[in-house]
Amino acid sequence: MPEVKYKRILIKLGGESLSGPQGFGIDPDRAEELALKIKRVHDMDIEMAIVLGAGNIWRGRDGIAHGMERATADHMGMLATVMNSLALQDALERVGVTTRVQTAIEMRAVAEPYIRLRAIRHMEKGRVVIFGAGTGNPYFTTDTAAALRAMEINADVIIKATKVDAVYNEDPMINPEAERFERISYIEALNLRVGVLDSTALSLCMDNQMPIIVLNLWVPDSLEKVVMGHPIGTMISN
């Protein structure tokens, strides 16, 4: 078994990690590809929790732009994260990873209600826990839900797995000369208004000394390397 730096991790995934080339919906092939990436890390004897976004199904800002109440739009987004959680659970179970979905909004017919100690016990038994429905409250993003759950389960690190390879001072797709950071402080990230995490999540991590690593999910072996302590992506910490 390889030497690992982080024993218990929380991975924050965007909803687009489950979508196909069209960028919308749930693609079974992509879900299977994602499940295999998670399995390889799980097989390293890492305790894992996951929080998923829902941008592949519903973007609340689109509803708000058309006059929808913010709370309604956010609740729809929370329900969409549960759909993504169930899709990922199914993909993980099919590749041999025992998984539990816990939701902040109770829906006992399809998932367990979120109970902190039960989630920790699942991870100690080698199960991957997927947290659905955000925090259960409107006006909070899934980034904030990831930060909150990471603190509650005593995770060693939050891994923000995206389609960009690091934090930049500007959008590298717009400015190829944008500065890339290997390490950055919470305050610097807040001042730069980095797009990878919202300010509430960053502030929560800063107040509780929770390190964040931003990396490209689709680079081969990126998750395995980061849990072993290799300098992948950008570390946000003190």
C-alpha cells in the first residue's frame, strides 16, 4: 500500500463531472469513468466523502434571472444534487465500491438523512459517503456544503476537483499569461475572488484551518497523486 498524506478526504465535484460532451444531464459512460477514478483512490485505503453540484441539471441563477424566488431556485438545485448523488452511487456500486447517500433534506425512500456520526462510521467501515441536498438551506452553495461537511467529519483536506488545473489570478482561457499559483493563502484567494470556490466556503475553511486543494479531475492519476502529497494543482491554506 503506498504511503498516503491524507487519510480522510472530502472531494467536491461539479455537476458537469457527470455530464457528457453536451454538458447537460447525466451520461452513464462519464459516471462510470468518474466512479473508476474514485475507486482507485478508495482502494488506497482512503476514507472518502463526496459533495456534488447540480449544474448539469439545474442552474438556479437561470431561474432567478426569469423572476423565480431565490429560495425556490435553490431548493430545486438541492433536489438536483440528490439525483446526481444517486447516479454516482449506482456507478460506484457497479464497480464494487460500497456507497451511502445522505441528504440534508429528508427523503428516506431513496437515501439516509444526514447524521454526522453515522457518516463517520460509514467511512470507518470503508464506505464512500455522498452528501446530497447541499446544507438543506437556500442561499448556500454546494461549495459551502462541502466546507461544512468537511469540518463536521474531521476531513484532512477538501479536494476541489474541477476541469482547471490550478488557481489563477485571471481566467487562463481569456488571458494565456494569467499567473498560476502553487500555493495561496485564504486571504489572497478571497481578495482575488477566485472562481473555484465562493467566499462563504473560503471563509469557513479559513476560520477552521481546513486546507483546500484545487486540481484538474481529468488529468490521469491526479487524485491518487494528491492524496500521496504530490504537489498537484493549488493548495489554499495559511
